[in-house]
Amino acid sequence: MRDNSVRSANDFRIEYRKLQRDYDRLFERQVAAVRAALADPKRRTSDLEEALEAHVRTYLIDGMLKALRWAITPSTPAEITNMIPEAQVDSAMGVRRYMDYFGYEREVNQPLLIVEAKRPSPFPIPAGGSTETASAEVASWISKPTIAPGEWKKWIPSLQDYVVSVFDRTGRFPLRAAITDGDWIVIFENASDAFGVTGTRDARFIHAFSDKSDVDDRYDLVFRLLDQRLVSRSASEIPPGAIAGVIDPAIVVKLFHGLRLRYAKSETVGSLIPTISVTPTILLRSDIGSWVRVERSEDTHLVPYEYEALPTHLQEVHDAAVSLLARVHQQLGRGIEPGTIEDHYADDDSFEGMPGVEEIQRQGDHFRIVTGRGTHYLLSEPTVPDCPYHDFGKSVELRCQAGDLPIINRSIASPRAYFTNTQLHHCCHEDVDAAKHVLISDDNQERCGVRSGRKGDVFCEIASFDEFLCCRTCCFQNVCTASQILRLPCTPIA
């Protein structure tokens, strides 16, 4: 789907507010007027309840899903439908049922989202309470539906049956599930955990929004949980041999090298030191902007503690990445030259669907990184030689040192630093340190250029796992120096 009107969480909020405003001012009144003129108010039937649900779906939920970039009805012949209303599923219980909305990827056998629409009704948990309490309440209803209030006794088991039936038919759980009346919405971030037989019903993965004001207040969370591209990219990495099983090779139009990086804390001689492991990944982009990540999970490499061993590590990761690329090409049936990191940042659609660096939700210190044509976020040596700012002592002499003391031991906090004083991958210059820690804001966002971080995050793409890496040894140096924020002191003045 290519909905150019929605590109961010803020765009979604604008569209959502307009939908609610139009519904309140126009549609709800018109529906009430027609019902008053044509229906007997003394009769309360299931037909009336279904009509109320249909109105909410037509005037609110369809628009909300469109604002989250799900295409129910293509607006152009070139647009791809990625959500089917009234999708048929044969329940594991032997009953043929119809899901209100079923979101998927074209040619991708990974179900993404199930949405159940309900007639307008008050949310049973009053607004104003803690979100954690509401999530825990919903989690308890899944574990024991008989304690759920009113019609939720039926709604929860029904949604569970849909989720489990999709798993039975496809072998995969949908990544997300949701239930809404267009005003309140409950989002199940991990549908498998919420509804699967072995699920823990963890309340941290259940997000209850009690009314439209609650949705508006926490719009960014709704967008992150339900936006089509963000949901699509949450799918797990697959091995090379599974490519043709989950995506039509013919629709792959771009690929990039990448890494999955884990940052951990290890105890050595009574102190904590950082441990970084990387797994080579190939990132495949389809012609509709969705992504598939390919990797061999056993192909994981530790960044060495011994600085002298770094070249060997970089070569080993490079060899593994090249081997993985060859297997991907074999599965695609053709070769595709990896794109550069600069190309990725320059392509708004490409970058918006796959940021350069992304911390995986609910998995702190676990990152996905796009490295472009390179195979590591680290370069073997600085692209500018003979720089004095790797050495704290020389930086002191030049009156530009960062901090009061040199970093002689790896650090996990304040700051996070993997490389240490005098190593070529370490930088001691205070101006570089200050630029890296500039906070992205409304005022400077244009000067920052394209960034993986949101407003309030620091400018540096990799600060989450190394704040003192020399920029000249980082794969992101060209996109960072293209901004107006980073002016490296090792760059000659024109």
C-alpha cells in the first residue's frame, strides 16, 4: 500500500481526529435520524445490533484502518489490498466463521492482524484508571471468560477462536489482534501469547484504550502497534530456504545487508563489561514496501575484546554475509546488487519501512541494523588517517577532550563505550560527543536530516550501544555528515 497522506504517528492522529469529528457531527446524527424514522424503537433485535456494528465499521473502523495504512479497498489499480473484510476461516471447532478484518501481506503466508468490530457500547473498565490495571483485567478475562462482564464473555472466546483457527490453517499466529467499537480499542500486541494454548496471557502485551480520548492521548502507541508497515516488519527472521514459501521472489525489488545486534552485560572480575554479538542479515524489500529479513540464527559472532582480533572478526562476518547473500540469490533465482546505506536513507519509502537502526520492542538492547552494501556497522579502520583525537592525552593538549578522564575500560553506562582510549575506533573530541548527543526536536529536525530516532532521541544512530565510536569507523558516517548537525573536526575546512 502506498498511502502518501499517512507517513507518521502524527499523520495518523490527524486522520483519526478527523474521522471522529466527522462521525460525531455528521454520520452518527444521520444514522440516528434514519433509525428514528424507519425503525420501531420498541423492538430490540439482533438485526439492529448488527446494523449498529455495520455503521461503526463503515464510518469509523474502515477509516481508522486506512489511516494505519491497511488497504481494504484499493484506491488505484496499482494499489494492493492487504486487508480482507469478512474473511472466511474454518474454525478448529468445525464451524465456518467470518472474521471482520484479516490483514496480511500479498504473497506472504504470515498473517498479520485480526480485527473484530463490535456495536457501540461503553468500555467496561472506567477511563482514568491505570493502563496496567485495564490490561491485567483483560488478561484475566482471557484466562477465565466467565468472569468477563456482559458480552465480553462471548467476545473474548470468539476472538480467541479466530486467532487459533488462523494458526491451525496457516501454521502461524497473526502478529496482532484487536477488538474495537470505533471508540474504545483493545490491542493484543502478541496474539500468540494472549490466545495460544501455551500463551502466558502477559498483561504487558495487552493494551486497552478506554475511549477515543485515550486513543488520541496515546496515538503514538496505537500507530506503533497497528500500522501496517510496522506490523509487517515485526515478523521474525526466516532462513534462506523459506524465502519462496513466504514471499514471491518476483516482487523483491531491493535488498540490503544488515545485522541483528545484541548488547549484553557480562561480569568479569567483579565488574560489568559490555558484550556485543552480531548476526548477518539480508533485508528484502518488496514492490509494495514491505520487508522480509533473512538470516541464519546460528551464524552469530562476538565482537572480540582483544582489539588486535577485530580485523579477523570483521572478515569472518563479511564472509558469512557474502555466503548468506549467495544463498538468497539462489532462492530468488537472480542476483540483486545490495543497495548502499546512502540510497536507503535517501529513499523516504524505503527508510520509513526499515529505519537504519531499530531497537526491537520488548527486547531491550536487541537491535536491527541496516548496513547497506557493507557487512558490518564497523569499518576496519578510519576513513581519515592520522587523526589525533583517538588519544585523550593529545586531545587534552589541544583543549578539546570529552570528559575529565580517559576511557580506559569498556563501559556499559554513562557512557556506553566498547572501544577505549588510543584505539582507532575510539573518539575523544568533545565537539563530536556534543553533536552525537544533540536531541532531535521540532526546531532542529530538518537540520538533523533523516534519523532512525524519534523526537527526544539523540542524534547518533548507534548511541544505544556505543557512544564513543569514532564516526570515521562507522557505516553511518556519510549519512550523518550529510546533515547540518555533525561537523567532524578531522574534516578540512573548504
